[in-house]
Amino acid sequence: MSLVFDMNPVARRNALRVVWGIVLAGLGGLSLPTRAADGARMASDQGCLNCHYSENQSAPTLKQLADRMAHEGDSPEALQHMLREMREHTGIHSHQMVTDESALVVLKWLAQGAR
């Protein structure tokens, strides 16, 4: 316990930031807004990057999707519209395998600029 108090003020502030970051990360499952890192991680975990990362694919890139989503916005209605559009691509197996919750996290991340 005394370790934190024996630190210089800058080190103490940084240590407290780390602790608060851990505490807030633990609260992430509560109704806090989706963080950008969640969308990026989800896009990677769900395999979105397999088709949407490179312009060499026939699918639109993440940047193209983010540009399109920027015009639509991240309102619940706009996100549901994009989810329905994604589901209409019935021949794309990975689109059908991802849960609505996961897809909405990625779509919100895209709507916010995929940063």
C-alpha cells in the first residue's frame, strides 16, 4: 500500500490511471457506450477483415463501409437498417454466422469512423 504513496507525483498519477482503467474496463459490460476498441476487436474476431480489409477483394473495404455509414449515422434505426442489409447477403456465410449483437458493435464502430 505504501508503494503508491512513496512514488513521485507523476508515477502515482500514472499508477492510479492504470487502476481506474482496469476498474472501468470491468464495468464495460454495463450500459456504457461501445468503445472503438470493441468494434475493432470484434471486426477482427468475427473475420470481417478477411474480406473487408483489402481492395483486392470483391467486398467493400472497411474504409468504404465507414464512409457510407458516416452518412447514415449511428442512430439505432440506421444501425438496424445496415444490419438488415448485411443479412440480405445470404450467400455470405460469415454474415449469417455473426450474432446481431456482434454485428451491431462492428456497425456502430464503422458509423463512428472505424477509428
